[in-house]
Amino acid sequence: MDFKNFKIPYSIDEKYSKKIAYFSMEFALEQVLKIYSGGLGFLAGSHMRSAYNLKQDLVGIGILWKFGYYDQARNHDQTLQPTWTKKMYSFLEDTGIKFQIEIHSAPVWVKVWYLDPEIFHTAPMFFLSTDVPENDHISKTISHKLYDANESTKLAQYILLGKGGAKLIDELNIEREVYHLNEAHGLPAAFYLLKKYGGNLKKVKEKLVFTTHTPEEAGNEKHNLKLCYDMSYFSGMSMEEAKKLEGSDGELFNHSLCALKMARIANGVSQLHGVVSRAMWSKYSGICEIKSITNAQEFKYWSDKQLYNAKDENDETVFDYRKKTLKKRLFNIVADQTGNLFNPNVFTIVWARRFAGYKRADLLLHDKDRFYKLLNNPKYPVQIIWAGKPYPMDYSSISTFNTLVEESKNHANMAVLTGYELSLSKSLKQGSDLWLNNPRVPREASGTSGMSAAMNGSVNLSTDDGWIPEFAKHGENSFVVPKCDYEKMSIYEQDNYDLNALYEILEKEILPTYYDEPKKWRKIQQNAMNDVKDQFNSDRMADEYYEVLYNQKM
């Protein structure tokens, strides 16, 4: 293939003929390609698959992480041990393209790898790497670890994605009408364009759109302005000009705020998150309009076809048999990792996602008496599984993970699994009866794990945050903790309220329904499968990005 004059290798649907470049730090495309950490990557992966389904004129630009995020291993005592192993991919094509970009006032070589759309049925993907012989050791490490803990390295990664990705588009000779930043990591692309257009911000704005994923200002990354400048983040713009453009007080540079100033339009990732974002950023002048496009997951990839067929044919026996088979498969993994033998006839709860403080992995354990009562209920037995990767330097979340591991040693019906990547995620969604999601409201911008759980007949029990208000009908397709006046509560009060509500719903509604009214439970499963199928399929989302973001004029 001639990469110097790249053409999308499939025929484009007229409806999606606007030319898009999609920048993301991570993409979860398939288990074998370990260049993602969590929800942001899962979302981007589904988006790329839907772009292929709909034959959109879109290319994905990311980074080929030599060591991925990290491999989740265990110490002798079963506690978490992050390890880093070099990854090899024979299915990526060397484009032969190499170019230099400036990072920390020095030239750094960038090599480009290509993922053909037919391999995983995605949009055409380009991955950047600095791990080449021409670079010194420090420059090579830029593309080693996703979200490197070193601040300068992390900024260099953002520059590689943004400036490197924007330069790649020039190298490929593919005109792109829209540069879409999935989160603000790729913002250096905007400064690259600003330099290219001789400082004409209006021309940059015409091209730039931005998706924000963070519902609170503290969660939006800020770095020291001088460090950003020293790292060549601004492509030659002076520190004073960059600060004036970004427009906040103090010595920190707020990437998301600056993205909202440089983009022509932006979006939050659920209806609620759009409202929260508009309120949060409204105190700043000169920011672009913030729309809402609710996240979704790709139906073809995530859903269990046999379960849907049995549902559509009203075959209850086959439906229940299939679900039990999926549970058995998951329980083989549980047995292999933990030595616990789970029973497919027992109600199984799963909590699995990135371990982060606000997601409250261990909330159920805050009331030990009630937790033990739940685990040892002879009338309504349960099994509980936890899985997820904490950030390798987030010692508080690692401690939560390890506390759960320690607790699990006392119970044959509690397990904590390692290796939460695409493959295990799929197994957990297929093999769970209940998908537990209990972030502190309103801190979950969207959350998408519950969508793909519902696509596998796993019923959501959730706090009322993110995508849940758009989906949930309590007792019909899911179970939801009723919202409270959280703003007037301390964190301690909020946690206690949610904890009590979760146990009440579990003990009084969910478990009796599952064991005493199996017909009603099956109906809830199937309602969820129906309600999630179109509305939360990423084909709808990829279409909406064209309609709401890409095709809008300034």
C-alpha cells in the first residue's frame, strides 16, 4: 500500500463522507492488542468498530505502547503485582513512514504502524512509536508505558499523540476536515495546526472538536505551564500567549479548558454529564458549546448472540441453559485463578471496572456484619467476584484491591480476579447475574460496562449516575439506588446512604425475585437486552458524532 497517498480501503457511505481524524491515547480493539487501560479505551475501541460498520471516512490515531498499560500479576500472597512485558504484534504493518517532531527542544523520531480495517473490523488505524534505533533511550521510553508516572514523560506522550498525529496526517497526504480529540491528551495537535496556519485560531477552530470525559474540574489534568513550554507542547507559541489562550489563573496549564477554547464544539458523554459539564465550565469565557452524546458499546462485539436468539424465539429453556453455560465458563476462570469452585445455580454478583476511589469497589464491605450475612444466607445464596486494574501508582486503589484479596481468603464464595482486559471483561459480563456499579454521584461521566453487561443478560444494580438515568427502569430492566440530595451530604453520609440502599435492594428485591420468581427475573434480563440493543449500541453513537459534532458549522 502507498502510505504517502493513503486512501481509506473501503467504499465510504455518502452520509459519512466528512473526513475525520480521531485521536485517542488508548484503544481497546481486541484482547491481543494491549494498548488500553480501561473505559476510555473500551469506548474508543467500540467507536472504531462502529466507524467500520457504518463505513465512515474516519482514521484512528493512537500510540503503540511497547509495554502496554501493565500486566496484572500476583505476589506470593496473592496481592497485586504490576509487571511490564514487551509486546509483539505480527499483524501490524510497517508503513515505512518515519518523521521527526520536536519534544523538549530536541528532534525525536517517530515511526508509524498501520492496522488494516479487515483484521479486527475497525476504521483504519495508525499507531505512533518512538521506540526506534535513531532515538536516545529517554526518547524511546515515550511510547513504552501508557500513562507513564513521570510527569515529563506523560507530557511527551501527549505531544507524541497530538503533534505526531497531526504531522502524520500531513505525511499521509490525507486531508482531514475534522480533528477529534477523545479527551484532551491530543491537544498539542491544535498547537501544531495553529503554527501551520500562521496563528489563525479561527482556522484551527473550524477543524477541532473535543470530547470531555471528566465530570469534575479537579479530575481534568493540569500541568505546570513552564514544564509544558519546556517540553515544546505549544509548537513555538510563547508561554504568555499560551496562558492567555487557556485563560485560567495561576501557574498550571489546564488541558481540558484550553481544548474547550480551541475547539468549535465539544461534547460530554451522557445527557447528565453534558449538563454537569456546561455548569462546571460556564464560569470561563470563550469556551465552545458543549453538547451531549451518550457513550455506547458495539453490539456485535459484546452481545451474546445465542442468548438474543433464545430471547427472540421465546425459548425460556434454551435462554436459561445458555446463561448457565456462560456462568460455567466464567467459573472455570475463577477456579483456575483462586481455587474456589462456584456453582452455576447460585446468584452471582460481579463488580469489575477500573479501580478508582470514587467507584467504591469495597463499598459493600463497609458494613461487615451485613456483608457476612449476604455471603452466608442459606435461603438466598450468593457468589461475588471482583476484578479490575488500579493505576499502578495509585497506592490507595491497590490497597483496596489487596484488602478484597485478603477478605476473599475467608470465603469460598468470594473471588478477586486479575487480568481485567477485554477477554475477562467479556467473560464476567456473560457469566454474571448482577452487574454492580456504585460510583459516587455525580462523578461517573458515563460508565459503559453496564451496557455490555446488559447485552449478556446481566442485570444492572447501580447508583443513579452517568448513562443509567437514560436507561434504567427500576424493577423492570435494572435496579437503581434512588437519588438523594447528595450535594448537602458529606462523603461519609453519601456512602452510608448508598450502602444501606444497595443492601435494601439486594435483600428485599433482587434476591427474592431471582430465587422465588424466575419468570419475572428472566423478564427483567430480557427487557434490559431489548432496551440496550439500539440505544446503547455504538453504531448509534458513531452516527450521532457525525450529526451533532462533525457536521455542525461554526
